[in-house]
Amino acid sequence: MLLDVHLEKHPQIMADKKTNFFGQVKTQITAGVGVVLATLGTVFSDKVEEFFGVEDDDAGVEVIQENKQEVNVEGPTINITIPEQKKDTVVKKVYIKPKPKLTETEKRKKEGIDW
């Protein structure tokens, strides 16, 4: 029964694919014909205008553009004034502690007399 259902749907799917393929081909041909007709219409209108002597509004005006370029090689002048530097003198005061005076006992110990 499952096999019968599968066989019945298979021809229908193939028919849909063929219809879809031909539908795409038809769409592509229609688009191509549209492009060709648009091109032919433009060419025809240009030839008719040329035959009757109709010109564009811009045809009578000549545009002359000069390519004039100037280059400033020197560049701008920059003046920098630096004030005269003052020499800083650093004064460092070092205080030395005076050596303490030895007492009589400490003097004798240094001399080697120790009782």
C-alpha cells in the first residue's frame, strides 16, 4: 500500500518539474525580448531625430575645461619664536652633623686604657 502511494505521486512530481522548467525558460525569453525592444526603440528615436535635424540642448554649448594646476613647492612660512632660556641653578644644601665630642671615658677606651 505504501509502495502504491509512492508510485502514484512520482509522475505528478515529474510533471511539475517540467512545467516549472518551461515556465522559467518562458520568463527568460520574455525578458530578453523586452531588452531588445527597448534597445531598438532608442536606436529608432535617435535616427528619427538625426533625420529631422533635432539636436540636444547641450550640443550648441561647448565646454572648455583647462587643466591648470599649480603646486606650491615651498609651502607656508612658519615662524616660531622661542624665548631665551634662563639657566636654572640648583642649590642643594647638605647639612653635616658635627661629630659629638668624646667624653673622658670614651677617650681612654680609644687609647686602650680600660679598667
